[in-house]
Amino acid sequence: MGERYLTEIDVAERTQISLKTLRRWRLERRGPTFRKFGSLVRYGEEELIRWEQANQAAEKIALSESE
């Protein structure tokens, strides 16, 4: 079974990050890893989960350092 891919709208809703920000991050090579299938932009669900977890860990470290 292959990996599940999400649209940029799916990712925006899931992460509460605006479409405009996701698009800007793609241009800046930031944010979650994406793939292009022709003109379609898709995000691998497993890679998105890893990105979310890494960002949650970074936020926790930043919060603990500010205390």
C-alpha cells in the first residue's frame, strides 16, 4: 500500500497554517516537505507527521528555555 498524500488545503486545515504561508514556505524551501505531480502539490502524510512532531519538540524546548 502506498503513502497517502494530502492537498495543500488538507495541510492548511490540519495545521492551521494559511494557504498563503504554505505557498510562501514552498518558495523559501521551508515547512513540510512536498512533492509535485505535474502541476499538483501534495504532502506525504507520514512526512507531515514527522514535521509536526519535530516542530512540537522544538516549541517545547523553546518554552522550557524561556522559563
